Amino acid sequence: MTHLSKKRKNGYPKGVFRDVFICSKQELSPFGTVFTFSADNIEEQKLGTIFGIIKIDDHSENSSYVANLLTSVIKKEYFSKPHRPAEESFEASLRKANLALAELTRHGSLGWSGKLNFTSGALERNNLHFACLGKVSVYLLRGGQIAEISRDLEEGLDAETHPLKTFSNISSGKLEKGDKLILTTYDLSEIFSKEELRQNAAHFSREEFPGLLEMSLRANSELAGIIVIDLVDESEAKPAIVEAPLIGGEKIRKIDSFVGFPEEESSAGPGALAPGEEFRLTFRQKFPTLLKNLPAYVSDKAKRLFLKLASFFQRSSYREKTLSAIYSSGRKIGRGLAGAKNKFHSLEPAKKKAVLGILGGVAAIAAVALIVFWTKGKKAAEPAPQPGNVPAETQLPLALDDIEARAVENIEEVASLPQEGNRFAILGESLYAISGKDRIVTKINLDSKATEEIKSSLSSGNFGLISAMPHLKALFILTEDKKVIALTPINKNFQDNTISLPANTRARDIKSYLTYLYILDIANNQVYRYPRAEGGFGEGQAWLRSVSDLKNAKGIAINDDLYLAENEKITPYLQGKKDEKINFDSSQTPLSIDIIYSEPEMEFVYVLDSKNRRIVRYTKDGKISAQYLNESISEVKDFAVDEKNKTIYLLQGNEIKKFSIE
């Protein structure tokens, strides 16, 4: 990922940061991170940017939140006093990190001790401050030479422009335009020697070099991180942020460093497609779907055409018969009127007046009758109003001719709840349901189908939202009074968790990913991400970088991307930005999303559309894979999917039900 540090005055070079985090296995992700934080406001801008890499070689549960804890503590302390010099702020942030580690030790968490690999730095104007612990390296490339400044100084570097002074494990110095810094875990030194790094940095462009390092780490390491910083002139820095080229897909994507960065300007940039090329790509992407749906499409169009033709011919036949009858009747009436006219002229004057009076009365009666008939006919022609409580759509049959539509024949009851449920979550071999009306969690064993109520004695509002965090084997519950409570099912223990939510939060959904808690806040049009910390969660981060009104948002799901569901659409976000590579297919029947569901490592993304009595299954790149339809889905409140056992669970009133999927 790439971003520019805050704008600097007085001609100081600008730091262009590119950071990469490699994690080939999901279970390793809590044990490493790469972070880059810039100022959130004008006051903090003089502190510049703080950045770092953490990798923990101990993979026990007690070490799983150390990286998140250190990241949160360092950022918070560094920017806590904007008027303090950057060097002092950096030292203070490291002291706070040491205190946090000491507190972990006091509580018996020692697995990480001696296995923590850490490097962090602060760049303010052209002043660099950095520290290292464990097996990490910091390289400086200048004037075609390379030095590992985390170990010692190379004699070939100019001492005046690189006067490093050491404060125990903190070093400081000045950088110049054209300098390149590389911070890395020990993994990179196992792939490249210093000389190979120097040669590659000289051979590849500034934009290509991080991609080369990423490709090499991805091929040789399970868990690694790098940060590359280029010092460039203000005029060389492009206003648009350009992503460093990625080599291959990445299952675990870290998103720490996007929080607090300035929004990207909307510009085409050098990598933008010309309109014609964009059209060709769109056509190539959609053409397979068009071919797949062609028979249904043609069939539907043909049916409509036949109906229109039949209606036209029926109307034509009716018009032909009507015109013929009118013509025939007109001729008879014409002959009759001609005879009546001759008889009228032969009458005496007194009889003529009587006949005219009778005809006038008949004409008046006919006129009144015509007005009444016209008014009634107009009212009769108006469509009858639909019943107030029954939408017209409910009268439509199931859309079994839609894309990949499948009728669900057998829905099996799993268990009955003590009362009507509102939300539920899967953890291990059990379901956990809440009603939204009390502080009780109902556990449903999926094997035995036995139910058990677990009641909270904590002082809180009713339980509103629930999410499972498998990494901690716990459930996290958001209450009506904006508290977060953790339930550990193994000992049935409820525990208050510290968390700082915006005062006006309106949480529509919560989801867990690794040891992070994500909260969809429709009042603030944001998804907040909270890292796990001792006693609860650390400082929340506004994760979405560019978003509009979220008042219609229905929920979120996290699986590689974060998928945000609104009424009729799904928007994927990667590292806080819209993932433009993914577009979700539209079904023939427009979506009306209630809930979206997916979990890490799942193959698909699912949405509940109770209005159209279906659950739609998408591939992670947005293609419709299946639509499961059944009349009773209209009453479903929540659902969850067990892909391993090919089962979808439904929460319907006070019942848990399930059906099998292919």
C-alpha cells in the first residue's frame, strides 16, 4: 500500500511510504502487523508520520493480541501531545509500549518474551528517529550505496548528512532527497544480501521495487513485513496515491495504515483506462454471464412478444367486428332517418310541434343518461386499490426462472427457542441466539439439538447484536446502551469489555475478524475497527476511506474483502477503499437485502432477501452461484451458513431451522 506523508513546507523532501504485510495462513495473522500513521489534524502535522513492523515468533493464544496492543499504544501516545517535539513523542510512545509489555508480564503473559521482533520509526520533515528489537533490519540507500543503519554505520556514508546519535536503543538522523529506507523483518535478509538489495533498488523504479520485495517474500515467507520510504522532492510527488504493484492474490489483507490518511483525489492517473478499453474489459467480464443466461433471456422475451401479438390480434379482430357492425347499423339508421324525414314534412304544423317537443325531451334524457354513464365508466376504469397490508409483490410466484434459481424442498426444524429470536451466531458446534428483549443467550447444540439459556448478571441494556470471535473462542455482544460484553461459552462467563464508541453511534451490525471487532455505524456513515487489547478493545479506527450515506446499510460481512450490503446492492471494500475489481451480478428479480453473511476462508458470500423469499449465494468476485427459494424464507429474521457441512441455518420466530445446499 502507498501513501504520501503530510505536506511539508520550506523545501523539505516528502516521504513516500509503501508498506507490505505477508501472511500465508490466517491463523498467523494476529502475530504480525505493519502500521503507518499520519496526523489526523493540523496541530499534529508537525509530528509527521510514525510507522513500524511487528512480528512475534511465539504463536500461543497469550501472544495473539500483543501486536495490536503495541500498535494502539504507540499511535495514541505519539499523537497525544501535538506541541511536544517528534523525538520526545517517539521516546514517550516507546516507553508506553514498554509499560504495556510489563503489564502483560505482570499478568503472566510471557510467551512473546525473547520472540518479539519490532522496528518502529518516526519521520518528521527530514528527521528520522527509529528503534529496533529482535531480528529486524533498517537499510539506508543513498548515492548508490547501502548501509544497515540498524546495526552500524558504513564508513562510506557522509557523516555530516547522516549524523546518527544513539539513545540506548533509539537512533536519530537526517535524511536527504533521493534517500531510500527499507525496514524489514529478518525474512528479507534470508532472501537478499545487502549488495543484492542495492543492485535491485538501482535496477527497478521507485514504483516497481516494493513489488519485487513483496513477490520475493510471498514466495519464501509465511509471515513477514516491509516498509519502503522514498524521500522525494515536493514537485515529484503525485497528488494521487498509486498502489505498489501486487504479485498474486493475498488472503489476509492488513488495513492498519489507512486510518487517518488524507482522502485520495479523484483523478484518472497514469493507470486509468481509456473509455474504449474500459468498455472492452466490461464486455469481456460480462459476456460469459450473458451467454449463460441467454436461454432464459430469450425465453422471457419470446413470451412477452407472443403475449403482445396475441393481444394485438384480439384487439384487431374486435375492432374489425365492431366497425362492421357500426357500418351496417349506420346504413339502416340512415335509411330510417330518410323515411322519417319525408313523413315529418308531410305532417300538419301542430303535429310537427308536438313531435319536436317529444324529440327534445328524449334528447335531454339521453344527455343526462350519457353524463351518468360516462362518470360511472370513468370510475370503473380506475384500478382497484391494493389491500393496505398486502404488498402486490407477495402475490407473485417464486422466481424459479431466475439465474441459478433452485427450489428448496425440505426445511428441517433443528430446535425451539424459549422465545422469539432476533439474531444468532455460530461458534464451534453450537448456535447462540439472542432475542433483543433481554440479557439472555440461548445455546443450541447442533449435534444433540439441546438448548440451554445462559443469563447475564452484569448491569447492561438488552442484548442487541452478537458476533463470534473464533480466535478467542468467545462471543461479543453489543447492548442497547452501547456496551460490549464478552461471553466465554466454556465457562458461561460474561465480562464487560472496555470500548470507546462515538456518542451518537447507531450500530446496524457487528462482525469479528481475527481479533478485531468491526461496527457498522449508520449514524456516522462509517465502519469502525477496534483492535483487541487488555480488558477490551483499543482505540477505534474509522476504516472506510471514502463512503457516502449509509442510512440504508443492512450489514457487513468480512472474507478477504469487507462486503457492505445496502437495500439493492453489495459493495466490496479492500483496505478501506472500494474494490473496483469486483462487481456483483444483478438477478432478474431486483434484490431487497436484509442480511449479508460470510466468514474468513468461506468460498461464497450470502444474502437474505426475505421479500423475494430467497437466499442468494455469490462467489467472492460477485457472480451469482445459486439462489435458494422457499415460501417460508419470507419469515426469516437471521441466517448463518456452515459451508463445511453444506448447511444453511435459519432463525424463524422461535425456531431454528436448516436446509442442505449443494
